[in-house]
Amino acid sequence: MSRTLIVVGLIIVAVGLLWPWLSRIGLGRLPGDIVIERENFTFYAPIATGILICIVLSIILWLVNR
């Protein structure tokens, strides 16, 4: 269990560091991501991006545990 948490943490750190490059390919601006912009307020809910990342991580962890 601890090895899995370490791997998940490292993946989250890697995605955080690579986010500027990932946003250039369209990750974060998928259909289903909600962006509401007002004068002094911006709300961003990356629903489709979160689902995509969840599916990819589930497949990777499934393959690692296999």
C-alpha cells in the first residue's frame, strides 16, 4: 500500500511540473471542463480532464498490480 501511495504522489508531482506543457496539447481545455469568468472571479472545474486522468491512472495502476 505504501508503495502505491508513493507512486501516486510522484505521478501527481510530475503532472504538476509538466502542467504548462500539458496545457499546450489541450489537456485542461476539454469539452466538459467548466470555466466561468467574471470581473473579479474565475471558477474552473476540470471535470472531463479529471475523468480522463482518473481513467489513465486506473489503467496504469491495474497494469502495475497485475
